[in-house]
Amino acid sequence: MEIVWKQHEHGTDQLTDLLDKDDYQGATFEIKKEERYNFVSSKHPEEKVNVTVGDPCFENPCSYESVEKVFDHIRDLTGLTDNSKVRQWTMLGCDGLPYTLGSRTIENVSVCQDCKMEFDEEANFKDHIKQNDHCKELSANDCRKYNNIVMIPGLGHYEINMVKVLIKLLWDIAVFDLAKMLGFHSPKALQSFQNAGDHHKSWQSLMIFMHSMAQELLVPYCRQEVKKNANPSLTGYFSYLNGATSSNYKFMSEVVFTYCLALHVFRAGIRRDNSTAIQAGKVKFSPLFFGFNMPFYMETFIRDSFVRVQCPPEVLAFIGANESYSASGHDSKREGGDFVLENINRKSKMWMPSGLPDKKKWLEVYCNIDRLDEVQDHMYNIQHLQPADDECVHANRKLDKDQLILLQSLEEDISYICGMDFFPDDHPLQKINQVHLAGGKAKY
Ligand SMILES: [Zn+2]
């Protein structure tokens, strides 16, 4: 907490000087976007992770049956069913519901090694081996069908749920007013804010709440120290906190310095791939999952803690060293595997025709995603276009005839690869074409 505070102070130097003045509108924050999580150390040097996508599995893992189908698909895909034993373990990251169902499935589904019969309930399996005198030399663990899959909760989804529960806790107390101050006025906008519909906005709002409320909480303590001609310090603040009598003050300091700070440290741990910080954030935050009765995340937290205690040291080391990834190789921009996959999903959707895509389209796009990326880069290069981000493209020059012909043939290639009869209207490349059809005037 001391380090977080120092960094925060560093970024708000100009604010602290002006704290007692009425007008501190001109103050600016100095921390650069990519430096704000540097208070947590990064375990690895910058490294670009090679992300490969396999064939998608068309199951929604929200029942035991569908989770088993997904497991079978992943076992085939990662070579766990193959006898050459190239791989011993597969780490499988997911959201709270599939995590819980999946962990129970791993515990319950057994295969008799003698007659290859499958059992969904552990009790039935035990009856079977007793009655038939099978699997005499083996323990129950050896007969588990999915024993070599290790479930890990997806950090991105974990964070989404932390944000949701924190907004629930603080809605009536402070966040309702904060939302209105931030411009969410209509009942619909407020409802969406309360449901944490946009994770990025909710996250930013909570950070505004944490930093500003932390400063408010420190004002009375700092005033007291100034009166005594003493220097404020972290230990001094904690003794001040112990002596605080106002229940509102105590509540708010717990909210800010325990739960909001846990969320901040959790995010910093993810961005820097620091397992200790991630675990510290999870543990400090966990009472809220229980307090708000979120059964899947309660179970996820407990099971995840057990896995980390019970798994062999080399598996634990592997989990710790691979909590988060950066597809770009930036050491402060890592994210959980679930969000790396979401990015790929989003990118794939760009190549799909509008409307509900069928399985064939998904497969075609997923099998060709790298090639499609290359084609897109090539099209940008031809036109000297810089994609500002994935969704925004600025056209700055007209194409000559040859380039237009090339562009059209590339478009045909893409349509062929994706099996599309037409380009979706909302696709960035379609926008480029529209720009050129409009004579380079339109701007997207
Ligand atoms: Zn048997």
C-alpha cells in the first residue's frame, strides 16, 4: 500500500500542494498510462507470446454434459488422448460457471481402466470396481478421465466480477452520485452503470472513486499532523485509523484501502504477470464474493486456492509464471488468457458476414485468421493507411487505378478464404472501399 501511495503521490504532486486551496482545476496527472502499474514488479522481460488458436468447439459450457464435450475436444486438440504423451498437462482457463462445473466434472467422471466403462458419479464407479474386482492396483485418482486438465479461473472474467460486486456494494453509498457526476443521467444510462455493463467505464469510475476518496480520507489525518507540526506517514495513518470513532469513516477506509486497493493490485498483477500480486488481490477481495452470495465465484476462489496448495511444485511454478500474457510483448500490458482469446474472437467476428454466423463460417475464419491478418496488413500498406485502432481507419490519399484493381482482387481473395458472398457492411476493409468510392472524402 505504501508503494501504491508513493506512486499515486508522485503522479499528483501538483494536487497535494493545492489541496487546501479552492481552485485546483489546473492540476494534471503525470503518470503515463503504461507506467501506472509499475509499483508491481514484472517477473519477465518484454516478450511476445505466440498465440495460436485451435478449432473452435461449438458448445456452450453451461451444463455438465456440454463441459464434458468441451473437455474431450480440448484433450484431442492438445494431444492428451494421444499415446505418445507429448504433453502431460493442459491448463484450461475459463469463467466462473464453467470453472465450477469443470472442476466438479474432473472430480466425478471416472473411467474403469479394465473395461473402459465411464461413470459420471464417483459412488457408482466405486460400486463397479468393487463388484467386478476391477482397477485393483489403481487409486481413484488414476481412474479420473480428465485428471490431466488443470482448471484456472480466467483473470479477465474474475476482474469483471470483482468490479460488479464492488459497484453493487457502493451503489447507494457513493457510486450512484458519482455516475450522475460523470454524466450518466437517464434511468437507462444509470441502470447500465449499476449493472457494470461496460467493464472499462466501470473500472475507470472505480479508480476515480478510489483515488479521490483516498485523498478525502487522508485530509483529516494530514490536518491533525500539520497542527502537531509532524510529518504524515503510513504507520501514523494506521494508528489514526485505529483510533477513529466515526463508523462512516471506518467503513469508507475499509472500502478504499481493502477492496478498491485489492482490485487495483489485482489488475497491476495481471498487467505485470506477477502471481503474488494477483493472489494478494484475490485473497483480500474474496470476502465480498461471500458477502454478496456469488456462489460460482465463492467456489471458484476456494477451488483455485486448493489447486495452488495441492498441485505439484512444477505445476504451481508453471501457473505462477504464466498468469497473464501480452500478445504485443509490452511488459505492462499483459492480460489473462481469457481476454487474449476474447480479442481473437472479436477479430474473427470482423471477418464474418452480418447476422448469426454458422459453424462453417467460424471454422473457415478461425483456420485462416493469421492469413487474413496478413492480407489486411497488406491492404493497409498498399494504401499507406495506418489503422488508428481496430475499428477506426483514416483515409488520406486517393488510389490509382492499379492499386484499386489490386485492392479488388484482395477483396475477392478474402471473400474466397472466408467463404463470404459479400463483405460485411461494418467491416473496416469495407469502410476503406467506401472511402475510395466516395473519392477519399469520407472519414471513418
Ligand atoms: Zn470395469
